[in-house]
Amino acid sequence: MSLKGKTAVITGSNSGIGLGIARELAKSGVSVVLNSFTDRDEDHALAKSIADECGVEARYIKADMSKGDQCRMLIEKAGACDILINNAGIQHVAAIDEFPTEKWDAIIAINLSSVFHTTAAALPMMRKAGWGRVVNIASAHGLRASPYKSAYISAKHGVVGMTKTVALETAKEPITCNAVCPGYVLTPLVESQIPATAAQYGISEDEAIDKVILAKQPSKEFVTVEQLAGTVQFLCSDAAAQITGTAISVDGGWTTQ
Ligand code: NAD
């Protein structure tokens, strides 16, 4: 089955993993809806470059994934949603007794509650279309914990749990729901942690990558955006029609330890 003519909504896709997934789906003939909370010329230019490059419809819709009504509005404005990629996410690192409440609230809203709102809005469209794919970009931190990331780890474990529930609720329909659990990927989210980690430990940036950031990733290599986009493509294919409710690790061996 070809994905040509399907429409994908990718939350948090003006950067990093979400943008990479949007590009890869567009190369397969999928119309894409990019999203973030900003409304800059460069956001719309990204959509235009994908449209020009891939010959598909590509739009950018501003919607703040920390707000439930805007999550639902994104899906409504998209008009169709055969493929929903829940990707928007933020991070904050602090001990739990020093964790700012507003950061906790923002991470739970963007990384977890948005998945509830967009999925609730998209499933009726998928049912009407008679086909659907929900792919939630969780994390190795949806399956394992690390210190100082209480909100992120709670949210990502929640996403893995919600993935299983949605899979059961759609099990008899031609709709699947899966989570992808990446290890460390070199995106702006991680790049910004390298100098801070080096300074914190008094080591070079190369040592910070090897000894701290990739300490848990046995391959000692970053996962690439292209590898994640390929995993999403597979989950959208016919070969994956009976794969639902799973959490697929793409983490260089992290969670097998
Ligand atoms: P990124 O910072 O490059 O991308 C995050 C995206 O989310 C951006 O497009 C940003 O604009 C968007 N976003 C942030 N707040 C938003 C809001 N309120 N409303 C709408 N969009 C918002 O980071 P990334 O590494 O590409 O992360 C993408 C996803 O992958 C996240 O869910 C992250 O937790 C997950 N992930 C990343 C890694 C990694 O190592 N980079 C590992 C595991 C999981």
C-alpha cells in the first residue's frame, strides 16, 4: 500500500526529529502539516520548502501544544489526519525538591496531555477515513529512569501507557497506535545540553558526550533523525498493520541493559 495522498499531522515539527519525520513522509507523497507554537516567516518557509522539494501539500499551523483547546484546533484546522505523529516535547533538569512547578506543569502539558487531546480529536477522522496510524515519540526515558528528570520521565512513561490503551481501544479497527522510544539523538534539544554538561563536570565537550551523555547508550553513537523517520515510515506501512500498542526502542542498546 502506498502512503501517497494521506495526510500527516506532526506536532512540534519546525525542528529536530519532527521536521525529519515530516520530510521523510512528504518524500513518500504524504501531505504534511507542520506545527509549533511560533508563527514566524521561517516556520511557513519550512513548509514551502517541503512542498517544493516533494511535490506534496505542506502547511504550517501555529498551535501551542501546552493548551488542550489548541491541540484539538490543530487537528480540526488540518481537516484530515490519517497519520498523527505526537512529537512535541520539552525538557527541564532539576532535583525534584527544586523542580519549578511551572516547568512540571509545562512538561506534563506538552509531552503528555497534548497526546491525549490530539489523539481524541484525530481518531474520529481516522475512523471516517477507514485507516489510521498514531505514532507517539516517547523516549528511552519512557521505559527507564534517570535522576533529575522527574517531569520528563513521568510524562514519557505516561505516553507509553496511553499508547497501549489507545491500541486496545482501536484493536478491531484498521488503526494502530505505537510509541517510538529513541535514545539520544543529536538535535537542538540535546546539543544545548553538551556545553552545560562539559562545564558542570569540568571536562571537554567530547568527554561530556562520551562519558556523560552517551554513558547509557552502549553503541556510543547518537541515533539519527533519519533512522527515526525510517522507523515511523515502517510503522505506517502495511507490514506493520498488526503491530499495535508496542514501544519500539531505537536506542543503541540502552534499554536492553
Ligand atoms: P527539538 O527541541 O528539536 O524539537 C521539539 C519540537 O517541539 C520543536 O519543534 C518545538 O518547537 C516543539 N515545541 C516545543 N514546545 C511546543 C509547544 N508548546 N507547542 C508546540 N510545539 C512545541 O527536540 P527533538 O529532540 O527533536 O525532540 C522531539 C521529540 O523527541 C520530543 O518529544 C523529545 O522528548 C523526543 N526525544 C528526543 C530525544 C533526543 O535525544 N533528542 C530522545 C528521546 C526522545
